[in-house]
Amino acid sequence: MIDRKDLGSWMDGAPVEEGYVKGSSLGLPAQGAGAVAPFWRRPLSLVVDWGLCLLVSALVFSGDPLANLVLFFMVNVLFLSLFGATPGQFVLRLRVLPVTGRSPMVLRALVRTVLMLLLLPAVVWNRDTQPLHDVAAGTAVVTV
């Protein structure tokens, strides 16, 4: 007879290989600077970025919802292209690095931001804790 623990559960999480180091398939180190960023820093940096955009929108555009989205888009594309990190990522000591391909960072930032705004690619992750928008853009969020 099949037991429940033989089948597993969605609560067990994704299958994990023993000894696999997150980011190793991307060529990233296991620990320290350049390693895959811890999960908790990513949503926190997103909250900081959204908060900044909402504050500017409230002061300049009377909190217009379209202005919120445009500001978030512009902040992400501009800061990722120029500095490799958004203001929230800078505060939390994160950086977005290209890990595949040879496309310019401006194009990577555009793809990453558009897919992040669609929301679904941001909540689907691979075994390297790389969200789908980072996979499509060929980027990874790492610690500084």
C-alpha cells in the first residue's frame, strides 16, 4: 500500500538534490559577495522601491495609479541600467548581475521590469532561487 510520505506533498517544497548549492549552475559562489541573495532581502527591496515610487507619486502626481507604475518602471530600468541595483536593492546590499548571454543591461532591465510587473514570473522560481523574470532577462540578484 502507498503511504502519503511516499508521494510527498506540495508543502514539502520542490525536490532538492543533496549537496546542491544555489547559484552553482549560474557560476556564482556558494557564500559571500556575489552569492545568490537570500529570499527575504528581495521582497523587502521591492517594498522599499514601491514605497519610494508611491511617495514621489503622492508628492508630484497626487498619487495617480498610472504614475505609480510609470515611476516604478522608470526607476527600475534607469537604476538597473546605470548602477546594477535599484534604490531598495542598494539599501539592502543587493545587485543585479548578468549571468547568461551578451545583451546590454538596458535590454535586460526592460525585460526584467516588464515581466516583474506581470507578477506571475516574479512568483515562479527555479532551484537557484532565480525568479522567472531573472531567467528570461539572463540576470541574477546577488549580495554585495
